[in-house]
Amino acid sequence: MFTFLRRAIPCPRHIINAISPSPTFQLQLCLQTQWSSVRYAFSNASNGNSFTVSYLIDSCGFSPQEAEAASKRVSLETRDKPDLVIGFLKSHGFSQPQILRLIRIVPELLRYDPEKTFLPKIEFFKSRGISSSHIPRLICSSPNIMRRSLSKHLIPSFNFLRDLFQSDEKLIKSLQYSSVILLDPKTFVVPKMELLREAGVPQSNIIKYLQFFSRTLTCSPGRLKKAVEEVKELGFDPLKFQFLVAVHVCISLKKSTRDKKADVYKKWGCSDNDIVAAFRKFPVCMTLAEDQIDAKFEFLVNQLGCNPSNIIKYASVLGYSLKKRIVPRAAVLQVLLSKGLMKSETFLVNFMHTEKDFLRRFVLCHGQQVANELLELYRTKLDQAR
């Protein structure tokens, strides 16, 4: 046994030869020597990043695991530079969660000179019409912006996209959703736009898609092509913007995720054809959380007596808030039904009216006493949702 351990854990020969200990003592001495070497090496490695790890945990709110991972990308000797960076970001409206997100994704930012690197970019965004309150969100949606050259990269990218949108206002609105397109629009965006044009999508809809769903255009061309083909097979018309909404959903969600959501619809009696029909009418129905789908069907079917096939017919109703829209309006409509003042056949479509139109059609149009009763009921339900 000890012979095996001596082979497995080599011991310095001069130590063993200097004394003539028992085999047990030899083993203990070898283990002690090996452990000392390991501990020395570990100590040297730890001292190199111990301050970095401590700073990220204590000053930035990192978990020990996050701090250890980030310390492999940035090394801090003192707190002077990182304190300067964090102080600068706070003074320019960045919240603590936003600062944490920036440093998690690009920990190297803690070694930058914020006045030289960050300030010119912030001033540039302001000069192009982006408000100070929106700049932190714009930068946090794509933190690598702070690493790009302003003159060589960001300004040319901004100008290229502005010409593409033919409007500063549209571009700024797009950047508020996601600024990732500023990183490399000619590589990420242009080839995808060409692919959509080849699929028969009008340029105006492509620009609109870029405005609201620009992040999905940073996916691989193969993934976009696959989504386009899938949506075409489902019968969507490339000339309509709904086609691009469906493409966005297919890119954003894995097939396994969509299958799980489909299982919830099936639980309430929807067939595969029903689910496809709902997706055609309202592609966003597949982005709803599973518990949201379940809760809305439970209320509409069990509380209001709606038929699942009718819910599919008005699938966009599923996109509304259960507590803030469906329940308050249902309370009013149920009173009207009980009084014989409306027909149940039109029940679901009434959730789709605007707030002003709903009140005009179903509350304020009645006599003062009934109108006051309905308005009080409606506001009570809304207050309960807050």
C-alpha cells in the first residue's frame, strides 16, 4: 500500500535519505511536503486577484462565483479607477442594477478613464436627440458600445442607420428598444434585410421590423432563413407586418418552448389546428408565460363560460392583462348581461375596445344611476389590480 502511495505522491529523495523513519512517517512527511507546495502555489495565484474579487463583491454586488469569473478578465490593483468609473456612471443617471449589468458583461470598463472614454459617447448621443434619461438604458442594452471607438465606429454606424431609417426619430426609437444594431449594422443588419426582401417583405415593413425588433436581426442568417420558411409554411402573407411578428416569435423562442406553451392550450381543449389558427391571428400568443395562458383560459372558460374555440377566434384577447383589463371589464359586462342590456355572443370582442370606447359603449351610455353603479364597479376592480 505504501509503495503505491510513494509512486502516486513523489517525495524529495534527500528528505527520505537524511533520516530513516518508519514507512508511516515517510508517508506523512511526503503528504506534508506536497500540501505545502500546493498551498504556496494557491496562495500566489489567489494574491493576484484577491483584491479584484473582494472589490467586485463588496462594491459592485457580485456573487463570489461572478467575481471569480470576472477577475479573469480584469485585474484591479487599487480602488481608485473602479471607484471613478462607478461614480461617473451614477452621476450620469445609471442605476445600481444598470451599473451591475454593465460590469458583469464588460468588467474591463472598471479600468477605463470615464472622462476620456465614456463622456464623449454620452455627449454624442445627447447631440443626436437622445434624452439623458434614455442613455443609460440604451448603453445597458448593449454594453459593448462603451468599448467601441466613437469616431471610427459609433458615428459611422449611427449615420448609416439614420440614412436607412430616413429619420432621426425612427432611429432613436429603435435604439431605445435595443442599441445592438449600432455595433456592426453592415454585418448584422444588411444581409438579413436582403434575405427578407428576397422573401417578398416590403422595404417599409423591414424598416418597421428593424425599428421594433432589431435585436432578432443579429441572429445568424441561417436561423433567420429557417424562421422565414417556417412562417411561410404556416400561411402568413409576407406583404403583411404580421409575417414579421411571427418571424420574431420563431427566432425568439425555441421549438421546445413553443411546444410547452402549445401543451397548455391543448389542456383547455384546443387542437393543433386551433393553436395554428391562434398563432396566425395573434403570433404573440406563443410568447405568453404558461401560467398566464392557463390563468386566462381558467377565467374565460370557467368564470365567464366562454368556449375555447371562441377564445381562439379572438386570440388577441389573450394578450391583455387579466387583472387590469379582462377582470374589470368582465365585471361590467356581467352586470349588463344580468340586466339584459347586452348579448353574450359579443362578449369577447368587447375586451378589445380602447378604454375610452369601452366606457362610452358600456358604461356612460346608460342612465345616470346605472352608469354610476357600473363606473364605481369598474374603478373598484381596477384599484384591486394595482
